[in-house]
Amino acid sequence: MKNLHYLLIVLLMGLLSFSCASDRGQALDEAVDADADAITGQAVIIGTPVTDADGNTYHTVIIGKQEWMAVNLKTTKYSNGEPIDYPGDNIAAWQENTQGAFAWYDNDESNGDLYGALYNWYAVTNPNGLCPGGWRMPDQEDWQYLTEYVGDQMGNKLKSRRQVGSPLGGEYDTMEHPRWETFSVNYGTDQYGFGALPAGNRHASGTYVTKGANALFWSSSEVSEEAGFGWYMYHGYYGVDRGYGDKRAGFSVRCIRAEN
């Protein structure tokens, strides 16, 4: 069984390498949650909310020396106000875009409210700036620091608690999106307030896959002329994997506060 599990992870990573929000809901102010969480026993450190060029406001959390958005980015404009290309259901326009583009999963904007937008790597690195002022795209070192800081079972600790059949029960056991697919062992405990949710991804070919199952995040670091680095969480896996995706693929984005 153990060998079968590892084989499944390897196959998933192989597929992604070629193709390639948070459950809290309530308003969060700048504060430290001084009371230990009833589930994890860990206090979540709340940061200062940030607003994008569209006027969307994002809650933030402080994890170690970093401050991260606690939900996925969903802006349709760069930080300078310029619109980001939206190919929609024009498959050729998505496949051929090398300037920067975004998508709503299944071309349904309501998925953006639930899971944020999916951006290709060219939008991530566009000189107009994808993240709001004072914020930036995380690079490989930023993701490496986050995962090492969180430590063992990092994927479970960073995932939202919303899941089909969550062992935590109550409001976290839900069939309604946004949520993770069911898994009785590797389920989200959201120990740091990161609230990772499985927005799925859009392949370079234009097809949409794995909503509810996979959370794929871009970094700003480049692998090659065709590929960029990403970091992946899966509904049945406890870790966070580093991989790479075709630059024309659409992944989720979490911005990080820029150093002063």
C-alpha cells in the first residue's frame, strides 16, 4: 500500500510537470489570535488586510518572518490598473498567450469568488505587477522557508479545514464548494490560517482539471524558457511538493508582503 501511494504521487507529479481561499469567512482585523485554536492548540497571527487594483480585499496571516495572503488572488487588473488578458473559452487565445492571462475555472466567474483566479506564468512575471503595491510574488526561497517553518505534515497544516467528510466535523464537514475532496487521514487542519483550497488548474491546452482535489501555486522562479516552478498540495497527501508547469498553464497565486 505504501509503495502504491508513492507511485500515485509520482504519477501526479509527472502529469502536472507536463501540463502544467480560506475557510474562515468572518472579517479579520490586524491582531494576534491570543487564544489557542481549539483544534490545533496554535495561535494564528493575523496580518494587515491588503486591497488589489479591482478593490478586492484579502485577509493576511503572518507565518514566521513572512506575511502571506490568506486567500487566493482574484484580480483582473495588474497593480498599475492595466487589465489582464482574459481569453475565456477562446482556447487558441489561451494556448498562445505569452504576455499574461487569467482564467476562471470552467470559464465560470462564480468559481473566482470561491477559489480565486488561475493565472499563467506570464501574468505572474508581467512587469506591470500582478500583486498589489507593497506585495510581490513569492519565489522558490519564500516557498522553501514557508514549508520548512511549518514542518512535518506541512500540507495538512496549510490546507483549509473544509472537506467532504472532514473528521473535524461540524461546519468543516461539507459538500459545498469551496472544499477538499474526502480523505480520512490527510485532511486540513489549517494550523497557521493559510487556508489553502483546491482551485484546480488550467492546462496549457486550455482544459480545466482537479478542482476540489489539487491546489497548485506559482512561484516567480523560472525553470526554463518553457516552464516555471510551482508548489502543489493534493487532497490525499500530507506534504507540499515542488514541481514545475508549462508557463501557459493556469495556477493559483498567493502574494507575499515585500520586505521594507
